[in-house]
Amino acid sequence: MKTAFNIRILHETFGNLLNETFVDQIQFKLFLKMIHTSVELKQNLSFYNGDTFYINIPGKILVDCIIVTNTNEISLTDQVRSKIEALVTA
């Protein structure tokens, strides 16, 4: 079993703006700190991983969002299935 870290950003008008799951705890913490900083400074949340993931949420919208994190236990089978699905849809 492995722990998965999930973060969701929900807005009343725009709905689900972000629903991202991380397997690497360090990446999750860094992303969470980036979100926290954007909220505190009322700045845009903007991130691009250089490949397939890009997000830009204006600060004025981000401060009105509900941001929820949680952890889930995932099995090795779920990890493999997720990677296969990612390859098939790519």
C-alpha cells in the first residue's frame, strides 16, 4: 500500500477547478505551499510542469475557493492501472 495525496479547489460558480493526486509527498507539499502563498498574497495561482499540466487561477477567484486536501491508501494494482490508463489516453 502507498499513500496518495489529493488536493481539490472548488469554486461556487466555476465548480471543480482542480482535482489533483500526488504519490510523492514532497511534490504534494511544494504544490500545497505554492497554493497557500497564492491565497495569502492574493496572487494568481499559475503553474506549468513543462509537459502536460498547466493551471492559472486568478487570485481574485482563488481567494473565494474552498481548498480541501486528503490522503488515501492506494494499492500497487491501482497504481499500475492508473499508469496504464494514462498511457492509453495519451
